[in-house]
Amino acid sequence: MKLRDWAQGSSVFLAVIVAGYVSTSYVDQRFASIGTHAPANGPAPTACVGEDGSWKNWPWPNVPTLSPKCR
């Protein structure tokens, strides 16, 4: 392996690490306020599945598996 190949591989590796860190901090800043929709004086609502199959009380894009049906 030549020095040029090693330098190129190292720079790509470093660029991937930096991009991952930047995107993680962006997501943390952008979506951190989404979870604050619950009232401060009561318990947080739990995620449930509505009659039409849509998720209720779940602001995040990933959804817990096997959530109960809404009452």
C-alpha cells in the first residue's frame, strides 16, 4: 500500500466520522423539542394505535412495536 492510498483512505474515514457527528448533533437539536408536547402537570401519554391504524401520542418517526389500541 502506498502512502497516497493510506492518506486517501484515512481522509475518507475521517470525513465519515465527522459527517456522522454533525448529523447526530443536528438531529438532536432539531428534534429535541418534539418530545415536550405532553402537559407538565400530568403523566406523559402513551403511544397507541387509533381506529384508522395511525399512531397517537407518538411524535417520533420510529414507532414502538405492539402498542395497544387507543380507548
